[in-house]
Amino acid sequence: MKLKHDIISHLRHRRALAAGMTQQDLADRVGVTRQTILSIEKGKYSPSVGLALRLAQVFGTTVEELFTLEGGENNV
């Protein structure tokens, strides 16, 4: 049985709370393109573990606070 989990990104909300940080500002800080940030925010791209950790570090939070599985724990 194949399990599929959709990742929900809270990145856009975190950026807004960070004094209006732009996608480009965030991209520059974590070493990716603005388009990558856009794709993550729209749910079209799931970041690698390394990128997710760098994003969490920028916001001083955990990966679990930035990304959740759609449907929560019941999908595991």
C-alpha cells in the first residue's frame, strides 16, 4: 500500500511575521532562488531536509513548525 502525504508549508506566514521579509531576502539567506521559495510556499515543491533545516534556522524555529503533513498524524 502506497502512502501519500502532502506537505503544508507555513513559510509565507512566517515570512510575513518577519517584518515583511521578501521571497528574495529569504532565498538569499538560505542559498536558493526566489522561484524555489515561491514553489515551496505554493506547495509545488517539497524542500530537502537540509533546506528545511536552513529555513527553520532563519526563523529560529523547528522544521515541524514550518511544515506539516496534511491530515496530521492520522495519515501515518
